[in-house]
Amino acid sequence: MKKFLVLILIIQSLSVFGQKIFKDENDNIIPEEVYNNRKLIQGEFKACNDSLQICKIIINRSEQGNIETDKLLKDLENLLDYKIDKNQPTIITFHPGKDRCNSTGTATATSQYLWHKEKENLSDKIKKSNYLYIYKDKTNIKTIKKLKWFKDPKNIIENTFFQYHYPCSSYVIIYNNKYRSYFGEFSQNQVYNDLKEIIK
């Protein structure tokens, strides 16, 4: 615990002076040169948290754990003024803002809208779910006029599940005091398979 507190103090003091911290996949602080020269294999990427001035090498694209779902969903309901059925899984798509991943490609607003609707229909075949679309920064959201997107209230979703800017967008499924999240660009089948796992 003491080591953790010392690490937090070091990070905070470095952040105050505007120096970025670079971490490897095990959260060890490494020199910027080592970070920049690290060769990545397919599926790995580098992500940063601009607020904390921390960049990290990401090799694990998914995470799961326990969370107090009733409290989180109640907070979201109140802050978003949006009804959420707590007996259903809640699937949240999170857009971090503009990046190279969501700035490229040939997808249109219509094709992206249809993709999300197909994702919802596929997931509903397993279990009827709530769908929330949350953004940190709405730049580059092509479906902003076709889907109901919400600004992340008090940065709850970012701070709880997506501490780094993962490319394109990410998702988290919340259900029955559990969560499963995936970092960065994802497929409909990944959402489908994670939903199957979380409702077991």
C-alpha cells in the first residue's frame, strides 16, 4: 500500500510539471525512448491519458470484474435523465474523441447506424438489453444525428472503465454486479460473445 501511495505521489508531481509518464504493459515506468521504440504485434497498441499525462502499452484488450451495478446505473439514470431497466444488461459504447482510427475508413453515417442496429439486434437474440452511447468528445461521431448519444456525465464511464484513450471506440457490458469491457475497435461478435459470458 505504501509503494502504491508513493507511486501516486510521483505521478502527481510529474504531472504538475507537465512531464509525461510512460509505462509498459505491466504498469512499470519506462523511458520515453523505450516506449517509442517498442515494436507492437497485431492487437497491441499504445494509449494515453491526456489528463494524467500517462501513456501505456496495451496488450490486454479486455477486462472483467465486479461492480455495484445498481448504484452505477442509478447515477447514470439521474445524470442523463434517461430510463434504464436494471433487470437487463446495459451495453455502453464509449467514444473517446477524435483519433487516427475513427478519422479514417469509408463508413458513412448510415452504414455506421445500421452496424450499431445490427449489433443491438444480434445482442437482443441472447437477452434484451439497454444500449447507451456515451462520448467524451463527440468529434468524429458520424451517427450523432441518428443515435441518441450522451456526454459522459462527470466522466463516470471514462474514469470507471476507460482510463486511456483507446482507438476508435470501446464498449462495456454491465449486468448483475459484473462488467466486461473491450478496449478499442471491436466487432459485433465480440459484443455478442461477451454478453453470452456475462449472463451465465
